[in-house]
Amino acid sequence: MLWGAIVGSLFASLFLFGSAYLIWYKKDLTFIAGYDEKKFKGDKDRLPRAYGIFCLASGILTVILPFALEFIGSYAGAIFGIWITVGVVVLAFYSQSLNKGS
């Protein structure tokens, strides 16, 4: 059972690592959901960095998740879900503050 979870989490984390690369390093902001070039007036250097760091951190957590579930138990899944939810909310408020900053 652990092998299926490992393979699934590796595919998901590879997707997140690829998204982090495209958003953060290549500055391809079209991968950000809801981003509109005409409406965003904020700092276009800090926005991809924030989203890239979030995708990178989510990818790392996704790789660790099946091992944590095996050794710690279902509490690891709850912590993972809470961590991702809080991260999304913080990222949404941070991106709004970047847009209002200019």
C-alpha cells in the first residue's frame, strides 16, 4: 500500500515542482489562477516568488506525506491539510496586498 501512495505523491510533487519552476524562475504568471495582466498593478517580481515558494513547499510536503502517514498516522494527513489550507489563505491575502501596494 505504501508504494502506491509514494508513486502518487511523486507524480503530484513533480507537478508542483514544475509549477514552481515555471512561475518562480521563468516568471510565467499565466500559470497563476485568476491572474490578469491588465488588472494586476502590483509588484510583478514578488508575486511569482511567493507563488513559487508555495508550490515548492507544497511539493516537498507532498513527497513527505506518505511516509508521515505510515509512521505517524492520520494526524499527519490532518496536519498536511491544515498546513496547505492556511498556506492558500495566506498566499491569497499576500497577493492582494501586493496588488494594493502600488
